Amino acid sequence: MISFRLVVCLGISIFLQPVLARKWHDTGSGTIIFEEAWTIPALIDTMVISCASPCIQGISDQATAEDMARNVNDQLAAAIANNTARFGGFAALAMHNATTAAQELKRTVVKLGFLGALINDYQQSGPDNGNIDPFSLKFVTYCYNKATLLFYDQPEYDVFWKMVTELDVPVYLHPRTNIPEIQTPLYGHAPWIKGPSQEFSATLSTHVMGLCTNGVFDRFPKLSVIVGHLGERIPSDFWRIDDQLTRQMSLGMPMLRNLSSYWKTNLLETVSGNFATDLFNFHATQIGQNRILYSVDYPFVSMEQGETWLKGLEKSMKKEKLLALKRGLAVEVLHLDR
Ligand SMILES: *[C@@H]1O[C@H](CO)[C@@H](O)[C@H](O)[C@H]1NC(C)=O
Ligand SMILES: *[C@@H]1O[C@H](CO)[C@@H](O)[C@H](O)[C@H]1NC(C)=O
Ligand SMILES: *[C@@H]1O[C@H](CO)[C@@H](O)[C@H](O)[C@H]1NC(C)=O
């Protein structure tokens, strides 16, 4: 295992960085090259690099997706190998088969030194479900007749979550662009709200609430799942969610507790791309500030925007709380000091 050395220095941030637009260069012969210069701003200690939205989750064909995931992981490991003190990796995983996904996660954590996985919401699957070019977001085929969408709240994924808890690593659930069969009827009337303003949170929060209500965290009490963009809005709405779900409890819902409570034990949120200070403070009252990680959402959001927000907090926040947000929780959750 690659040992991860953390450069410890006060006032330095750690954040999670998804890399859709890290300009992966696909030559068509399987090799993926990072074109971007590996520069890292001076105030940042460590970045966790991953393949975001939809990456492997946009590849319907299982064998193609599994090959691509291994390829992406190997390329990422090679790219960060000479600087593991400052870069960490999150695995990309094909989620068609939970056992295979578990094995690839294990390989990346044990052999490549990765810190966990980043999965872009549901896995599209099925022979008639075309592929999205995972790196350009362009739809390359349009034959979406029998969309099969795989959600990881089903019992067949228990083998995957078991591996995640055995390896003791977090899984970051990141949004994805919907397949056209969903996107067109839901957003065709108002295409402006496709993507981050509405579609992403609406879709991913559904998946996260599926994990809760189907009892995944009851079966895996040690599981840690990270949700960005201030928890895809869920902690803003606890009162109504808990109030309504209480009525489902007697109707066979597997979830054993109030949904809000899993945010104190299993779910963590990041502030990625949602630098709303009032809302951050409100969420801190709902889930505890010790459940909120700093993250920027680069390259979708600029580093400068993240840094400016963080600097603004210096006036209002106690130093140790700010340090916990900037790095303390990340060190703990990612086991950077292990
Ligand atoms: C790691 O390799 C890249 C690409 O060869 C290079 O640009 C970078 O300076 C290297 N970093 C270190 C810390 O050696
Ligand atoms: C998933 O993969 C495993 C290991 O290769 C295999 O034993 C199992 O049959 C597969 N499951 C399905 C549903 O295809
Ligand atoms: C769950 O939420 C309901 C409705 O908000 C509340 O009445 C109840 O006390 C909560 N139960 C627990 C165990 O927290």
C-alpha cells in the first residue's frame, strides 16, 4: 500500500476534487492521459482526485465499464504516484455487479493506496441502454429503449457495502446527468434547470434517501457515505422528511430510525459548490459541524470561490472549528494519518 504522508501545516486546506473536466484524453485505444498540469494552489495540502459525472456510471455495457474503471484507476494511480503526499485518489467503479465492484474497490485501496471511491449516482445498464461518452458528456448513441438503472439500495449491493466497511473507507456519492429518457420528460419544458441548479440534487437525493429507507445503514452501521453540495439539500428538509417517513414505518419500510439520524452516524456532507454561509450554519445545527467537510467542486467551481468563502469564515468562526472544517474531519474520514 502506498503510504500517504500528510504535509501538516496550519491554515492549509484539504478538499475533495472531482475531475470530470480534467481533460481526459481518450485516444480510442484505451489509454487515458491527463492533459492538465498538476499544479496545486499553495494553500492546499492535499487533493483527492476522482472521475466525476457520469464517468463509469454512464457506460451501460458491463465489460466495457469494468475495463474502463480499471484503466481509469490505474491511470490515476500512476499520475499521482510520485506525489502521494499531496494527491489522493478515489476509485471509479463499474456498479453492474456488486461483487466485481467490491473486488475493484479492494484492489484500488489495498494495491493502489486509494482513499475510497466516488460513484456518480445510479449505474446505467442493459443492452439497449446507450452510452454517454463519460468524458465529454456528449450522448454518443440514442437507442434508449429499455433503460435499466441500478440503485445501490437493493439487497444485492450488500456485498459491496460490506467490503466498503471492511476496508473502512468512505464512498462519495456524486450527481450525474440523467439519461435522456428521464431528462427529456422531466426537464424538456425548462432545460435551464438541467444539471446543478436542480436536476443533480433532485436525482441524487432520491438515491441517498433510498439507501436510508431501504435500511442500508441499519445493516452496515459503520458505513460512511459522503454527499456533496450541502448534502444535496436533504438536511434542509429534515422536519418534513422525518414527519412523513414516520408514517411509513408501520408499512414495512426497512429503515429503523428517523432519516435525519443517519446524518449523525453514517452520512457526511461537503460544502462543495454551495458556499451559503447561513445554510452551512443551519446544517451545523441539524447534523453537527463535525459532519461537514470542506470541498470546492473544482473544476465546476473555481478554487478562488472556495478560498474566498473560507477566508470569510475566519471572522465568524472559532479557529478550531474552522480547522475541523478545512482538514480535521477529512483527515479522520479519509484516514490520512493511518
Ligand atoms: C510528478 O510527475 C509529474 C509529471 O511527470 C511532474 O510534473 C511533477 O513535477 C512530479 N512531481 C513530483 C513531486 O516529483
Ligand atoms: C457477479 O460477479 C461474480 C464474480 O465474478 C459472479 O460470481 C456472479 O455470478 C456475478 N453476478 C451476477 C448477477 O452476474
Ligand atoms: C422521529 O421523528 C418524528 C417526527 O418528526 C418524531 O416525532 C420522533 O420523536 C422521532 N423519533 C426519534 C426516535 O427520534
